[in-house]
Amino acid sequence: MRIILLLLPSLFLIFPGGHAQSKKSSYQYNMDLTKVTDDKLQVELTAPKVTKEEIIFSFPKMVPGTYAIEDYGRFISDFHALDKKGADLPVQKINDNEWKISKASRLFKIRYRVEDSYDSKLPGPSIFQPAGTNIEEGKNFVINTEGFFGYFQDLKDTEFDVTIIHDKGFYGSTGLVAEKTGEPVPTLPSEKNPPSSDRRMDRFKVENYDRLVDSPLMYAKPDTAIINVGNTEVLIASYSPNAKVNAKQIANTVKDVLMAQKEYLGGKLPVDKYAFIFYFTDLPVTSYGALEHSYSSFYYMPETTIDEMEQQMRDFVAHEFFHIMTPLTIHSEQIQNFNFNAPEMSKHLWLYEGVTEYFAGNVQVQYGLITPDQYLEISKFTLDQYKDQYYNVYQKGALIGLCLDLKLRSLSQGKYGMRNLILDLSKKFGKTHAFRDDLLFDEITALTYPEINEFLKRYVGGAERLPLKEMLGLAGVTYIPEKTVRELSLGLTNKAIGVKEINGKQMLTVTNLGALDIQGKVLNFQADDALVKMNGEDLPPLGPELGNFFGRQKASLAEGKMLSYTVLRKNDAGELKEVELKAPVEKIEIKQAHLLSFDETTDAEKLLVRKSWLTASQ
């Protein structure tokens, strides 16, 4: 959730609008995407007025939404602080993200070079690609601003004025509203070799560093589409290196979801412009995803056709777009006053991510984009995903949203649910007013019922397990935690396989023999077997196609038919050789967890709750 700024190191460019004649009331950044050297870009800052003799210049250690340390300062090199005569001021690098500048009252310019994170070999934590940076000269620039623009710790709330120079054939996709776009780059009288006339520049202004970090950009040859969703202009921007998917196809895929979300949120959205920015990679991936922002969201996904990722894209878009409610309009003080270098986290990730994930599914069933039975399957998947602590909170948060919604609808006879609560909270707080982290439960109770306060304290603030059977029963849904069935199997379970790099390629590999089911043991897999083929068909690259591939293979299983795998396995000489494994398909006992079904004999009160839960209000 990225690219750079480049200027000639030996002169200060003068742009119309006052960059050289700085009023010293803002950060004035310049960057030139047409000048890449050693896969790096140079950034130049005309600094705001500094009165101290020492000041700290910083890059973020962490940014909102990622819940992980990034240390963006690692990618900065050749850092210089200069006075008006171009002389260097004393600079000391304190740590990965901070530089102390002495004689700072004389500071005029800061100049440094930036390496991108997508292909970097630098040590340190890996950066989630939607928060990363990319420099592909002549092809694509991903500008997550935290990776290219620093700030003074005492001047975080000062205005930022950013000018980006780019090739005339490139377009900058962003949720920002530009001051100017496509302006010719002026030629300086002192320039012996004037820049190409094919360069253009865009200029953006934001009120503070928080807004800047909240505003990713992507520059590439234009592939965009516009959807008008009520009062909001929605930009779809795509970069697909092999043109497998385009913005128009994406727009056609997600338009009905966005229209449903508008109605779900009361017909009017809290933003005038929003951007969906998609970067598709043709490299093998082991993980991918999206990162939300207030006025945009950034997606890093494997490059496949729109048919292969249609529903996944709709789910992604539905989730990220709902973040215009949480945390844009409903957030705690920790979110509103985020400290990029010593962050204090809010206790309410269940609200920001979990309830958002719940809404992403609920809107689709309410507006007929998926069926109620499909919706129960989504809920079943969510119940299965308590793994590490992030997903524990993320997916359990969706279940909290589900339980609260059903409890509220039961208490109100179907007239008030979680959506109503979020809309009421947004009216009370809004973008500029944060709630106190420790008072959120009281705020919710004041808008709803005393029973909701008890639920929040016991199951959200406390350690008790969510009463899933009881809550789902309020809508006449039968919940069975676990049962044993006999069915056909592919032999491999999710816990049995992982991803390893073999001969420079990421491949699915058998990593846990103990997690194989009986069919897998009969096939005689060995540790570190890398999957090459299944039933004679090559496995597709890692990405969305894999799920479709295994689903198709499982659907083709028939009892007594042969099941085969081709794997790469080391022989006694340590050489990787292809080995074919075969075994007849037989039904085996498999434990199924979290089974959901509609009870068609339920009473009228529960049917009322179910109808209000699964159907859009008229």
C-alpha cells in the first residue's frame, strides 16, 4: 500500500506556482519519473521554515492499515541537507528512519535517492506490496507516498506541495484532486541541454503528512474507467503488463457491487472522489491483497483474466470501499493522531477490519449479488480462519459484526441492525471527531440497548467465545461445530502443503506429512515433494487460478478412478527428478467444521430477523 521524485542534483528547478520562491509555509517536493538511475529516483525538497538549530527528518516506521513494521527509511540513500548556497549542513543518521540535521535554521533544501521495495534485496522486514514502492522505468511507478516523502517530526501538520514530472504518455491515477495536471515542464535559461518536450508535470497539495500518506498514486500508460456512484466519481485504474485485464472489464465487474454499497449506506457516500488502483504482476506470488485509504485503495494481484478473478475482485472491492465508513468517518484518537514512528494501536481492529469484512458479504446477499446459501458458505470460511493473531482479529471481527447485527435485529424486531449503528456512529463523530478508545462500548450502548453493552464486554472486551449457535439461531440458522462425513479427497489438506522456492520458482510443496489425509498417505507423498502435475495436467502458477484448478480436479473425482500427481523429488544423488504417484480414489472419513444451514421450520419471529438480515430494506 511508491515511487520517487527526481531532480537534477546540480540545480534547483523553478516551476510556476512558487516552488523556487518558497513562502516557507509548506513542504515543496519535486520528483521526476523520467530520470531513473540504477533503479533509483532522486527526491528534492524545498523545506518549510525551520527555526531550531537541530531538527529530526523522518520516514515512517509503520503506516495505518498494515499493522506491521516497514522501516521505509531503509530505502533512502545519498541524503543531503543544503543551505541556500548549496553547501552541505551537518547530518547524522540516527536509525533506519531518522536523520538529525544540525544548523537547521539555515536549511533550504533536502535531497536524497530512493530505492523501490518491490525488487529490493535490502535487509529488514518485507513490505506488503500494496504498501510498497515500484520503479519500472518506462513502464510503471507505484507511489505509496510514505516510501518517498519524509517529514519533520515537529512539522507534521504543515501543508505538502508535491510536483511530479512524468512522460507525456503517462497518467497519474490517485484519489487526490490535482491542482494542475499535464502542464509542460518549463525550460530554465541556465540549462544547456533543455529537457524533452515530451515531459509533463502534475501538482498536488495536501493539508498535512497524514493526508499525504493516505494518498497513493500510480503512473503508467493510461488504462482507466470512471463509474459515477451517486454523488461520488469512482476512478478505476489498471496496470496489466501483458494486457490480460483492463480497467473497463474491472469497472463492469464491480459496478453493481458499488451501486449496492451506495444504497446500503443510505444513498449518499462521504467522499466526492474515490480511486481503485490495480497493479497486476506477472511474477509468481505467494501472497497478494489490498490496502485501504480514505479516498482510494491499492490492489496488488496476480495477472489473470477477469473471469478467473471475478468474484474475488468483487469481494476485495466491497471490503476496501467500505473503509470510507471505518476508519474514515468512525475512528479512535489513535487513528486520527497516528504516530508514524512510535505508533499506539487502537483496540478496535474488530471494528475497522472485521465489521468492514462482514459488510462486504452482507451487502452482496442483501442486493442479490450472491444467494443466501452462498452467503452461508462465506460465513463458514470465516469461521475456519482463526490462525495467527491478525487473522484472529480480522476474521473474528467479521463474526463479531455478524453476531451484533443479528442481536440488534432480534432486539428491534428487524428494524435496526449493524448498518444502522455504523451510520449513527458516523453522524455522531464524522471525519474530524475521534472517539476515545476506552469509551466506544459506552457510545454504542447509548445508541442501542443495554444487552449490547453486556455482549461487547463479554465477547469483545472479554475472553468468552462468541455464542455463535445462539446468535445464528436468532435468524433460524442451524450451526453444527463439527461432524464426520465420508467423501472423495484429493489427498492434500491446506495444512499439509506450503510454498518453497525450487530452481528459482515458487512451488507448492508437501511440508507437513502428518497433515495428509488417508488418501494422501496412500499416494505416498514424501516431505518436500514439489507439485508439478495433477492427473497429467500442469499446475497453474501461484494465484487465483490454483483455487479454480483444484476445484475442477475435485469435481472430476470418481470412486475407483485413478488419482495421480507428478512431483519433483530428490533422488539419492540429491538431484531433482520427476516422480509419478498414483492411487485409486476411495471415499474416506473427513471431519467437516462449522456447518451452517437454514432451518425451514423456524418461527415467524426468527424469519423476520432473517429477512431483515438477508434482504435490502425497501
